[in-house]
Amino acid sequence: MTSRIVWEPSEASIAASAVTRFRLAVNARFGLALVDSLDLHRWSVENLAGFHDALWDFAGMVGEKGGRVFVPGERLEQARFFPDARLNVAENLLKRTGPDDAIVFRGEDGATARLSWDELHALVSRIQQALRAAGVGTGDRIAAYLPNIPEATALLIACASIGAVFCSASPDYGVSGAVDRFAQAAPKLLFVCDGYRYAGKAHRIGDKVAQIAAALPGARVVVVPFLGAPEEILAAVAGSTTLAAFIEPFEARPVDYVRLSFDHPLYILFSSGTTGKPKAIVHRAGAILLQAKEQLLHCDIRPGDRVFYFSTLTWMVWNWHVAVLQTGAAIMLFDGSPFHPDPAMLWDYAAAEGFTLFGTSARYLDTLRKSGLRPAEGRDLSALRMVSSTGSPLAPVNYAFVHEAVKRDVHLASVSGGTDIVGCFVTGDPTRPVRDGEIQGPSLGMAVAVVDESGRPVPPDVKGELVCATPFPSIPLGFLGDADGSRFRAAYFDRFPGLWHHGDFASVTETGGFIIYGRSDATLNAGGVRIGTAEIYAEVERIPEILEALAIGQEVGHDTRIVLFVRLAPGVDFDAAFEKRLRGAIRAGASPRHVPEIIVPVADLPRTKNGKIVELAVRDVVHGRPVGNVDALANPEALDIFRNMPELSRNGAP
């Protein structure tokens, strides 16, 4: 079934796009006649060496490329890219100099800051010198417990400049959540803030920092004041200092870049950890730079652009966003609630700074729609070329909302990937139409497919498991503490030998697009038929009285029934008429199989720090199983709603 086209690029925009310029450069270099981006993708997966060699040059990567580009391995994960290269990530992120903006920051309280390219160079230089003076060298680990502020970006770049390995988490994490992450990395230095702001409240975290520091005895603490009150931490944590004092002895000078191997570890990202201790995923430096394919080609980011992506230091989107600097574009940072003091906050920011790309989550767009705000009204969004949505499937109703209420001619790209690869498997394409409810296509250089339980490709519109059949540079180096690699292989390769198994339930459309139905481990198997939760949410999100929803499969005897929990807007009554309307909408928009047996209104739904609804945690609570790491949740108290819930002991409605 083909979805309707909701956006088409103009001939002029196709001709001006980096995808077209790259395709023409490939044609000239290799004597080819690739006619469009579909041709380019087919060639890219059949010629991994040629594609990545051309990408290195097109992106203007700084470093010594070396002789070999791609060396296959006995197993997919053993393949290597640019094994002879020497490079430094910081040298590539700081290619640009001058007085123009490199970083702009705005807080929910209206606080602002900006760094020019020259000022960013200077700050990175001073932090780099201070790190070395503190004994930090290549391979040492640094942890950051910070808001999304310019200093955090400069710290990551400074670490990269000397080959130190960076990891981070946002300061709303509790003590155990932060320690579960940072203790695995055993950092030499821990950069912290004195607090953060969210939804109009200032949260002092001196007590938390003291407990985290006590659990990391090898880490010296450096405080980056955010609320202007570091004294509590300085008094409680022996040997701690402020960032200003840490860098005070050092004047800015040219940054010294240590060129290292393509596979040198750059940073550690952590899985959400809601089903157990978070995995510490180690990512290689060169791969992050080659993600320029997403920034330059799939997002068409250009020098001088102003790129915003809402994130925190917990989410891989933050790391991706920092890497945008290699394109010569400025990054727009924000910290706090995107709805405080009102839903217009981020759109006022977008208009004032001339955002060219607005990146956010599907959940944010749905909440924005239900808030009633129409961002285009009274705001100049003429610079905006792309809206990118990630984190969960984007419902068709929100495609229409963006084009009606934000900008009619904006490229709306739903994308999907993960922390595991610091990027996307399926993503946008500025040269092809957008169809509602679909992700446009696979990422260049990645043979993404949907397979059945035996690992065989399925026909269009048949649901199955999302896999990648080719090696790609951003396959992680592995997990910390997994010496023999067994946990790493089990996570991605054991189920389908020779394929990367990502854990998404998906289908390919007739036009080559992708639909993601949710995580495979959260799919519903009611009556022996696999149903993606996103199929239910797509219909529920059309009902304005419902703010959020969460669906699980409840095991009853030898079968599974669908249970839907809904959080209603204030003043809405969940009566028989409303429930009948909801059931009818799901039946008509999806199918009778998708209609839940039980629908329960609830006061809240648990979510991660990044705003993702946690289906697996609720499923475990309903079945009386322990939840692995409740500290990964933004509102862990919401889990109590689902314990011993009387509604789940009754029979569902027909």
C-alpha cells in the first residue's frame, strides 16, 4: 500500500543539494552514470570502498587517509575501514575559524550565550592544556554530568584533541543511574554542574554530586557553575575545583591535535538501561566523522547553516549534534523544558536565530500539535529547510500538522537508528518525495532490509525484523567489560548470522520507504499475530483528548491480550461513549486485531530522560517482574500506578 505524498522537492532544490553534487562527483570520478539517489544508494552498498573513499574527500576530512579504504572480515563486525588512516576528530570539528557563530545557547529561563569559531578554539585550547596538566592522556576517560551548555561541547572536543575518551549523562539522572554509567568508564576527571533548571524550577544537585564522587574515588571533580552556586560541591568534595580555576593558568594558543587511528575510541555511549544495567558502548573516532553522510547528504547541512536538535547529554543525538560542526554549520543548543514557559519557547528561538534545521522527537511534535500552537503564525521561519523527527515512529497525523502549522515547503524527515551506531539506518533524502507515515529510505552505504524469522528478505508491506547486510564504519568497537565480545555479538549478530539485527519491527514499502512499528521486544503477539505498538499509537494520536498512550501485551493463560493505557487531557471523562469512540477509531484506522481488550485511563506514564515511553518497564511491572534500572526513568514513581492494577484482573470488552 502506497502512502500519499505530502512533500516534494523542487527541481532547483534537488540540483542544489549535496546529494546531487556528491552523485555527480562520483559519476565523474568512477566513470558512472548514476541518475538519482536510488542509483547512488545501490552503488554505495555494492562498492563500500569507493563510496567511503569518495565520502572522505567530499566531506573534506582532515587527516592522512592511508592506502587501504575497506578490508572485509571473516564476520561482518570484523570488517575495517581506513585501517591505515591517522586523524583527529577535534581537528575536523574545528576546521572553521573566524568571528561567526559556532555555538548559540538558550536556556528555558531566557539565559543566552554564544561562542564564535575563534572563541570556541580558544576555550578548547585552554581546556586541552588543563586536561594535560591534570595528567590526562590518550586513552584516559573523562565523564561529564552537565546540562546542554557550550562548555560541554568544548569539553568533548578538547578530549578528542588529545585522544581522551568521553562519556556523559544529564544532571537529572539520580545517583545510581549516573554511577551505573560512569563507574564502568572509571574516569580520571568528572565534570559536573551545581544544578539545572526544568519547567521553571531550579534543582540544586550538590548532594547527588557528592555521592557520585564518593562512588568514583579515582575521579577529580571539576564544577561548571550553572546556577551560580558551586560552593556546596567545593566544600563537600575534596580536591574539587571550578572550571574557571581549572583553566585559569592557561592562555589560549593553537590547539594541538594528536592524530590517531580511525578505530581509536572517541566516546562511550550508554543504552537506556531500563531493562537492566546500561551497556557501555564504545565508538570509534573515524566513524563519527564519516557520519557526515547524514549531516551533509541526508540532511543537506551547509556551511553557515544554523542547526538545532533538542537533546540532553544522555542521548546520542547530542553527540551527533556536536559532530555537525565539521560541516561548518553553527549548532543551536537548548537546555530545559521545551514547553516552559509556554509551547512557543523553541519556535521563538528558531525565528530569532534563523534555524535551518529543527530536530526533535516524534513525541514533542505530537504534544505540540495537541497544545494548539501553530508555530508559523507570527514568526519568520523562512530559513527553515528541514524538520527532523526521531526517538519513535512519527504518526501520519503529525506529518500533516508540520506542513500545515510549521511550514508548507519544509522537508519533514522521520529517521530511525540508535545509540548503538550514533546515527541512522533509515533516514531522509532531500531529493525524493516524503510520504506520510513513511521514512524515506535507507542510509547511504547501508544495505538495510526487512527479514523474516529465518533471516530471508520479505516482500514489500510484510512486517519483519530490520537488519543491515553490509559492514558500516559506525559498528561499535564493543562493550566495556565484555573481554571476549560475547555480549556484543549476542546483542546484534547471533540471531541472524552475517547480519546486524537492530531490534526494530518494520516493513519496506513498494516505493522503497520504511515503516517502523516499534521495538521488536515490545511488539504485541495477540492471537498469534505480531502487531507493532506504533500502529495503535498512530490512531490514538489522532484523538486530541488523549495526551499520551502506552500499549503492552498482557499474558493471560496461554495467550496474550492487548492492554492500552491512556493519559487524558484535563477535564476529559473516560466514559463508555469515549471508550467506544476510541475503540472504533483503532478498528477503523488499523484493524480489529489492533483493538485492545482492555483500555485503562492513568494519571501518568513512565518515560526515559529523553522522553521515550517505556513499554517494557510497564510490561514487567504488570507481570510482577523487577524493572532493571528505574533510575533511568524521568518519573520512576509512575511505575507504581501499574502495580496490582484491578482493571487488569477483569475480562476485556469485546
